[in-house]
Amino acid sequence: MSETGQVPPRLAVVSETGDGPFGASIDIGPHHLLADEAVSAGGHNAGPDPFEFLLAGLGACTTMTLRGYATRKGWPLDWIEVRVTHAVRASDGATKNVFEREIRLEGDLSTEERARLLEIADRCPVSRTLAGGSIIQSRLADMAPVGEASA
């Protein structure tokens, strides 16, 4: 966090690869990833689809949050595995996104420590973001087409 208590902005740059109708190249800092749709959805399955990235983000954030908490407490947590699924379900006449997280904890943890870690899982930043909703603002970039110099 910054001195103002705000998380600094993060940047992901995503562009088409030209490999099939949905292939995408993703650059996040020094990391390069590929995304695509499954063959059954018209893609080439060259990488995870957008919802799979979302599931991975929730699972990764959960493991990191649990590891940090257990380490600070000095708890004997040896290993963490998180499996995340996503479904869209009807609820009170509306459709809702439902994320189910199955968390495996290995180590000589007490029943109370395991219960506390389950509570802490809901406090990971990605979990809070998904549960609390977000604001998404979009705008068109003022830039020259690819291959043309800017004025």
C-alpha cells in the first residue's frame, strides 16, 4: 500500500495474438501469458479462458493470504491447495455468480486453527473484491492505429 493507504494501480496489457478468433497475449509486468477460448467455444485453447484466470486469481490470493496469516501466527501449516469452481445460478429471480472454494490444509493444525483459516480465506483481497462488487470504467484510448506514428 502507498502512504495514503491505497493500493497502487496495477496494469495488465492484453492484445489479440492473431492466432484464431480469440487468442490474446497478456503482459503483466515481466510476466507474459496467453489466453484463449476452448475449441468448443470457437477458440484454439492456447491458454486459459478469462473465467479460468479469474478462478486462478481467487485461488492464488487465498493460498497467499492463508500462508501469510499462518506464518505470522507461527502455526504448523505445511501445505495449502485451493480448488475453485464457478457457476451461474438463479437466486430470487436473478442470476448470481457462485464461486465455490474447497481448501485443503495440511499440517498439525488444531480444529480452532483450521476454522480460523477458513474465516481468513474470505478476507483475501480478491475474495473481498468479488463479494463486494466493483466499479468498472471504460473509455476509448486516444491513440494512432497500430503501425502509424502518433501526431
